[in-house]
Amino acid sequence: MSSEQSAINAETIEQTKQQIRGLVNEIAQLSKGNLTPEEYYAAFLHRVIQALAAVGGAVWLLGEGRRLRLAYQINLSDTLLDSASEDSARHSRLLAAVLQGKEPQLIPPLSGSSEPGGAANPTRYLLVLAPLQGEDRLEGVVEIFQRSEAQPATQRGYLRFLVQMCELAGEWLKSQKLKQFSDRHSLWAQADHFARLVHDSLDLRETCYTVVNEGRRLIGCDRVGLAIRYGRKCKIEAISGQDTLENRSNIITALNDLATKVVATGEPLWFEGTSEDLPPQVETSLEHYVEETYGKAVIVMPLRRPRSAEEQHEAVQGGNEAVLDSNEDAEVIGALIVEQLETELPREVVSPRIDLVYEHAARAVSNSLEHHQLFLMPVWKALGQFSWIMRARTLPKTLAVLGALTLAVVLMFGYIPFVGPLVPWAFRLRANASLQPMVQRDVFVEVPGVVTEIKVRDQDMVAENQVLAVLRNTDMDVELADVQGRLQATREQLTSVERLYLNQGRQLSAEERSRLSGQAAELRQRLDSLVKQDLLIKRKMEALQIKAPIAGQVLLAWDAEKSLLHRPVSEGQVLMTVADPAAEWELQVVMPERRMGHIDEAQGKLTGDERLDVEYILATDPKTRLHGTVRDIHPTSQYDATDGATVKLRVDINQSDLRDPRPGTTAKAGVLVGYSTPGYVWFHEAWEWVQRNVLF
């Protein structure tokens, strides 16, 4: 029986050892892993407690001021968690003593110094304490709550095991330190790269785009924007990842408004899901922007102009060195916007990186703004880019080019008083023109009606009085039928009265005969009036047939049937034109009114039978230059859909120059108004525009 019990105990012991070895291996693997401190301490403490079959435990780490803080705990009593309790204070002194002694210890339950305020173990458990050793200093204490009924040898085994586990935890601490040093080195390398790039250029746009794109990489956020303050409003100049901005988009408009409101307050905005305790105007703009972007975190930092070297020197000389650390009274020049849309970096990680980007961005943007606002900066930059032309090797070429340009300018604009231009240049005023026969008549509508038939087509030759179109007037038809009806009735009445007077005249009294005689006279007068009305109506109906006023060629719109047929026309409306191609031709020039001053001045210098010369080319023969003279200038201006206000000039031309002319042929004409310098001839309209719109 005893042999079987011994076998069972040996098997149980072996399983326990295997379980402990497995837990140790797990702790060793955890120490080599890439876990966060919260994850590592939780997994580490669970496995140590499980391996020791302990009641609970805690991991205490040294924080600011070398004060212990609780990193993770299992079954820690409420009295020890209450920092205001006496037990907690005595327990803390015990942990501090272990750290000071740097040696692991076993502290019996309810033991400690008898002096008031001394270190003690206020719990009913055996405390197994071992320090956590880092690279070059103690990082904390691991505390295990163990049952106190174990043998002293077993308790010493607990302590040795915990020391070994703390050595594994120390290896993890060393790896974390190395990682922090590596991350810090990488961060400083990125910061150095960012600083060199952001101060590399003084161009405002380039600086803004460098700040947002390189700043996003350095901070590790999703998006960075930069706004510049113009007056009281802010305008977004750059957003990371975007080459161009659509200023009218909802997101840009909302971000402009948010930056303006935050800059007006002068205080930074940190939004991480809640907008409580914000000014109402900022809260409204923030909610509007978050609705557009669904951002998890939005940080808006007003950019203030850094203090100059002179201001810093004055502050030091005045003994007011505290001013150097504060820049709250400096001018706000813009805003830095940092957004987290999907990532969730903690504030303690993001904040120092934002501060780094902010400091460099404020100085770089301030320098770029000062450079950008210098008077005539684009001119100075352009001159600076061409400074190479004044170097010794290129100076002869530069002087030669400048001499050539000077000579060209003198030749173009040189004018000798009382002599004239150095290079006389024909001054011709260009205008649109058309070729027209001198004998042509418009065909008008004499009486209103509806076009029922068009008997000719464009370019048809017609004889005088030939019917061109037929109209119909239903009102006139009704009026003619009415007059003819009344005329017929009046004739019948007159015939009846005359027959009665002849057949029964002797039998009637004198009074009856007088009445019949008067009635007959009245009917004859009415009949005469109706005959005249009938004649007038028939003559008006003859006018419904539109006839050619002269023999010649019809000028009709190509879509005349579509625009006129079966459509009403009014009295005086022009239906078409008939021109006599056998007669002489003329050029009709449509001159813009703004050029008529030169023509009137040139016209006033003419003597005797002199006329202004006109050079023109026809669209049908643009290679041939033809000449004519101005015969007549219309006294009033007219509106043209292409040139606006215009004046029509009629030009006599040489009839022998025309070969198979067609009415309405377009042309380009130039009226010679004298001679001037080439520069004035080419640029006179630009100079006149300046006189009208700038100098006036």
C-alpha cells in the first residue's frame, strides 16, 4: 500500500515540476517578445503566481521622484490600495527598504518595526520580495503573497524562484531600454531630417507643403494641415498628401472656419471625442468639421511668431528671462492642424512630437511670410535669377543684347519733333467689311398677313414687278366679302325703289314721291361708297403679292422657307433684298466707334478732292490686295453683335478688280490715316485702353 502511495506522490511531483518548467519557459519567451509593459507585467505575474501556487502578487515600478507606483496586481487587499491608509504607508516603506537594500527578502505575515510609522507587513501572508534590476539601475519590486505554513526550506525555494524570474524580467527591461534608445535615435534622425527640409526654402507655398507632409511622418498621425492667417480669417494653404486644394469643398470650408475660430481664442484645441467646456463658437465649428471627416482626434495649435534675437536679448538684459519661456503675447500667424482619423496614438506620445513640429513650423513659416511680404519680391527674385548675365564672361554678350534691344526700342518708338518718326510706318485701322452692289432695294411688307408661298430662292434673277412671295390676310377676305354683300344688297334695294317710282309714280301722292326720291338718292350715295371700299380692299389685297421693286438678283436667307413660310409678318418688315449685279459695286466697312477719332482727324487734314485710302482683301481671294477710297461716312453709329458700337464707311472701288462678285462677300479692310512709329501702330489700342480705363 505504501509503495503505491509513494508512486502516486512521485508522479504528482513530476507533473508539478513539468508544469513549473512550462511556466518558466513561457516567462522566458515573454521576456524575448515585443509586448507593451501592461501586457508583459500581466502575463509575467499570472505565470509566477501560478508556478508558486501563491495567493496573489503585485509589480511595483519606480516613477517620477523615485516613488513607487503600482504597475499590475492580483488579489491586492483594499487597505494596501488605499494610499491614505496606515497599512498602505507602512507597506510602501517596506518596499522602499527592499529597494534600498537591493536584496530579495522574505517578510513574515503581520511583522515589522514596532516604531510608529515604521516599515511592516500588515497582511496575513508571507511576502516574497525581489527587486527588478534594469540595465544600470533598479526599476521596481515584484511582490508575491504566499501562504505562511510552508517549511523554511520551501520558503527559501520560493525566493530563489522569484529571483530567477526577476532576472528574466530584467532581460526584458534591458531589451525595452534598447528599443527605446533605438526609437529615440530614429525619432531624432527624423527630427533632424524634418528640420533641415522645413528650413530649406523661403517660398511660402513650398514651406507649407514641407511642414504638412514631413510633419505627418514625424508625428505618425493620419493628416496634418497648415492654415495662414490673413486679417481676421485663416485660409488652409496645405494638407498632407494633397498636391492641390479645392477651396470650395465642404471639408476645406469647414476647416477654414474651425482654424479661424480657434485662432481667435488664442488657445490650442485638443479634441479626443468630447467637446465639453469649449467656447460655443468653437464647439459649433468643431462639430461641423467632425461631421464632414469623422475624425477621432483633432488638434489645432495657433502658430505664433517666434521672438526675434533682439527681443530675446532685451528680455535677458531686462532681467525678464521668464518671458523667453512664454510666447503667449506674440502675433498669431496661422494654425497647425493634426488629425487622427483611424490611428489612436496616446496623447503622451503625440504631444512631444507635435511640439517639435510646432516649433520648427512656427519659425519656418514666420521666415517665409517675412520673405514673401517684402516689397516687389517677385521682381527681386526674377532679377536675382538673371544675375548671371552681368558676370565677366557673359558681360560682352549682355551689352550686345542690351544695345540691340535699345536700338530696337528707339526704332520702334523714336520720334523727332517737327520731323516725324525715325521709321515711318503706315497707320491703317483694320475693320470687317462686305462687298455690296450700289443699286439694291429691300422688299418690305405693305400689309400684314401670313406667308403662304415663296416663289423665289436665294441668288435667283428676277424681273421688275415679278411676284416674289404671296401673303394671305383672312381679316381682309372677311372684310371684302362683307363689303361685296352689302354692295349687292344696296343695288337690289335701289333697283326696287326705282322700279316702284316709275310704275306707280302717278298714282302716288307728292309726299310719297318725295320720300321715294330721297330714299333712292341715299341708296345711290351708299352704293358709291361701297364701290370705293370694294376697290380699296382689292388694291390692298393686290399688295399681298410681294413683287420685285427692281430687276436684279434676290438676296434671301438660306432658311427662308423655315423662318417665313406659314408665319405671320407685320407691316414694314423686310422679307428679302433685290440687288442689281450689273450696277457698280462698293465696299461697306464696319469700323468700331473707338477708332473713329483717328479717321476724323485724318479726314480733317484732307484738301480738295483728296480721300482716305483703303486697302482690302476679299475672303474669296485673300492673296490679292485691292485699293479703294472712302466716299461717305455714316453720320450716326450703329450696334453690331460682333464689334459693338460701329460706324459704317462706304468705299469706292475699282470695278475692274472684281471677278464674278457676289453680294455680301466678306472682306478685311484697312483705312490709311497717316504714318507713325511702328510701336504706336502696333500697340496704339493698348495705350488708348490705358488712357480710357486707367488714366481717366
